Amino acid sequence: MEKANVREARETTSETPEGTTAVTDAKIQAVRTNVHYGDKHALKDVTLDIRAGEVTSFIGPSGCGKSTFLRCLNRMNDTIDSCRVSGTVRMDGEDIYDPKIDVVQLRARVGMVFQKPNPFPKSIYDNIAYGPRIHGLAANKDELDEIVVTSLEKAGLLAEVKDRMEAPGTGLSGGQQQRLCIARAIAVSPEVILMDEPCSALDPIATAKIEELIDELRENYTIVIVTHSMQQAARVSQRTAFFHLGELIEVGDTEQIFTNPRHKLTQGYITGRFG
């Protein structure tokens, strides 16, 4: 009975596991979110607010649920037949799992960048123009050109590709491909950008460019990043959430998480005792 009361208190006050009261300027609010893959309980009662206009990083050992939770935020888990999601996830106060929600529109509002760069087998131009065409965001060719150029500029890629827009996107380097994928996400004017280990396949120089880009993008977008690199989380994020065995153990300002974690599991992971 006592455990139930604690859960009710968390749901009504949006408290995080270590007692940190979540902020009211949340862009996304998850309350007691659970994910099952068949009989496997992969994510357990996660309650977490994602602040608007900040970078939030998810850290934790492999298989701890951080990518699973990330995919809850734009319903990518819907594509997995055996997956079952329960609980509540709200964006701007609206339940994104409401049957009336248009999932295509949701994924335009909540863009995603994957671990491995995945440009379409099309030209650089058409990679960026694809989304705006599908969503009818440009009335004519001039408007479409402007969206493409602006998106590439925001992704820090325009100077490198402006003279070869018709070249295949797959011909770019790994770091350039990842920035192309970020530009592609930006092109449909999202409000949130999810990044699932966006630098894990990149060299240190390309990684540094992506990290600089993330810092610039947070002026206009809410960003959530899953990373195995604690150094990366410390460099790019304002808030950090630590997951372990499908549970959210602790969330707080990044500096506090790395210098003064409240939970012994967080401290053990940060100091390298496990993970």
C-alpha cells in the first residue's frame, strides 16, 4: 500500500526517483511509462520531464532502457509488433498515445537521428526536400530551395555541399552523412529532436562537429540524446538521466549528476565501478 502511495505522489507532483521535483516548463512529460517486448518488461514505471529548449542526455549501461524510452517519445516503438507501451507521455499537455493522434505528424514534430547515418539513396538536395514535399511545407520550388539551404546551413553542412547538391547523399563521409540526417530532420520544422547515439559510428573530429552542432541547435529545438559516452553527456547536456535495468534511477542537472550523484548506482556508474 505504501508503494502505491509513493507512485501516486510521483504522478501528481512529477517527482523524479531521487526526489527532484520536475520543472513546469516541460516540453514532454512521461508519467509511469512502461514498455514490454512480449514477456520482457523492458521499461519500468518511468516518470520524467523533458525541459523545453535544453539538451537532456540519457546515460546508463547497454540494455538499460534508455533507447527504449527515447523511442517512446515519438512512438517509434509502434513499429515493433511485440512491443506494448503503457502509462502516459504528453507533449505540450497532449497525450501522444491518444488514438486520435496522427503519428506521421507527431514524427514530424519529434524528429529522430539514428545511431548509424542513414541518408536516403537520393541526392543531397532530395534527402532534405523529401520531408517538406511529403508534408506540403513548400508552395513552390523557390520555397523548397530555401528550406533545403536553411536546413543544411543549420546543420553546419551547407559550405561543404553547396556546389554538389545533386550528388548522392551516400557519397558523403560518415560525419557529413550524420549532419545530412540532422538537416533532414530539421527540414520539417520539428519542435524536438531525438538522437540515439548519433556519434557512436564517427571519428573524434566528426564527433566534435556534431557536439558543436547540438549546442547551436538547442537555441531553437528541445534535444534528447542517448549516449554511451559520459564525457559527451557532460559536454552537451544541461540535464542528465541515468537508467539501470529498465528503471530511471536518477535525473538532475548534468553538473550535479556527475559531481554529486544522489544514488549509489549512479555513483557506481559514473566512477566506472560497473557499466
